Amino acid sequence: MGKAEVKYLPPTSLPAPQPLPFGFPYTVSPYFHAGTMGGLFLDGEESPALEDISKWTVEDVCSFVSNLSGCTEYTQVFREQAIDGETLPLLTEEHLLNNMGLKLGPALKIRSQV
């Protein structure tokens, strides 16, 4: 089909753009935490605005870990290792399993939320 044969479709023939669910698109930061359930809602409430966990203190990280199902017992390990918001995203499964002594389940939960 040549350029002369291309037909113009008036804007009225195109469907109106529909908004995407949940206010998408939005930028997701690697430091984004959407709550203990990892979704858009936390305990029936809307999650807080995007958080920059790099600003978390060691106590903030300990609170985060203690609120994850099955991870409460590891809160003290995070405190002893001085894991703050800058270091939390740097932790790998290997760190969590071999250096910090976490079981696989809790290690995977923490990695999935960070």
C-alpha cells in the first residue's frame, strides 16, 4: 500500500482511551514497599504513599521484618547486623541464609517484599 493509499481514520472512529486500574502507570522504585501483603491494600486500608526505604532506620527495618508472617523471630538478627534501609535492598538470599541464619521461607518472604 502506497502513501497515497493510506486512509486517514478520524479521531471519532477510535475508542476513547480508558484509564488503567489502580492509577497506573506509575514508577516503581526498587525501594518501594507496599505493605506486608505486597499489594495495594494493607489491613483493609489503602497503602501509604510510595515509601523510600533507603531512609529507614535499623528499628524501621526490624519493625518491617517483625510484621512479616513467620519472620518475627529474625528481628533481633537484623538489629544485631545493623541492617538499615540502605542495606536492606542489598541483601541477597545467600546473605539471609548463610550469613544471617534465616530459613528459606522467611528469606524468600523478605526478598519478595523488598
